[in-house]
Amino acid sequence: MFFKSSKINEFRLWGLLLTLIGMGLMIFGTSGILLWGQTGKIFAGIFMVFGMIFMMGSMAIYFWAGMLSTSAVLLQCPECDRPTKMLGKTDRCMFCKTKLTLDPNQATHSPSGEPEPSKV
């Protein structure tokens, strides 16, 4: 996790970036008509197609994140006491970025609050 946020928020971030890039490409392509007149229509058409591809990719990522969000485990964050969604065995809190896990072998504390015994 590059940005140290929850997995669902990472997917949403990439969806937003693809949306902004796609819109930027379409606006940049439209500037070809302003700069070159009738010959700029080919330039504009090419960038409109690339922008639409990026927008469709964004839509696919948002759909995928929504489907993952419906099957995510909902749990209470031990740090901020807010409900957060968790994908996989390890994830981060969507609000305070605390590392969370469902795997007792990776946990730093037991659920009862006592430290785990060291395994030697």
C-alpha cells in the first residue's frame, strides 16, 4: 500500500485519478480545434477516444471497488472506535490508518488486551 490507506480507498483513489486524466485528455484534445482549426479535428478525435478509454477504466474501477465494499468485513477500529471495512487478512483503518488484521499470528496484541507470548 503505497499511500498507507485502506485498500478500498486506494481503489477509489485510482478511479478518481483515471477520471481526471481522461477529462484532461479530452480537454487537451479539444484545444487542437482551437489551435489548428479544421485539421485539429483529427487531433481532437484521437484524444477524445483516449479520454473515453480512461473514463471507462475509471468506471470499471469504481464498480469493482463498490462490489468489494459490499463483501468487506465491517469491524470496529480499536484506535478511533469507528466502524471500518476490511479487505483480506490485513488492512488499514479508513479513518486513522491504523494497521488491522484478522490473523492471530500477525496480531501484536491478543483480543483480551494482553500481549501475545513470544514463540521461541
